[in-house]
Amino acid sequence: MSIQWYQDGKTFDTIRESHEWAYNVIYNEIGNLYSGYITTYEKIAYSLVFELIRSNTPTPRLDVHTKIDFNESGPDVYKIWVTALND
């Protein structure tokens, strides 16, 4: 499986701003243009996972995966990706 990642380096001051951006921008592209998103900003990662899980309930259409690459010498890297469920 090859994951097509999207990465942009966005940051915001609040969870509300992060959620607005994640819901209106990258949320619509994950599963369509890209299969995954990489960020070093935990608020965007949290917001994106929240929206992906919310939209996947009660009828799941995607598996949502997450991974954190911990980095002692720099920021942690958050990875969120989806795979289609087989019907």
C-alpha cells in the first residue's frame, strides 16, 4: 500500500482555529486527493482525527490510522491516514 501524503507546516494559536482549518481544508482532501496527512502540530492532528472519526460514524467507510513519531531533537511528527473498508 502506498500512502500519498499531504504536508504543509500549518500552525494556529487555538484548537478552534485548528479545527476550522482541518474541517474546511484538509478534511475534504483526505481520502480523495491524499490518503494521509503529516503535521508537527498536535492541534491540527487532533482536529483532523476527530472529524474523520465523526464522519465515519455510524456507518464506517474508512479505517482511520494514526501514528506519532517521537523526536527528542525536534518536534514530534503526527501522521494520520485512511484506508477504504472493503464492502
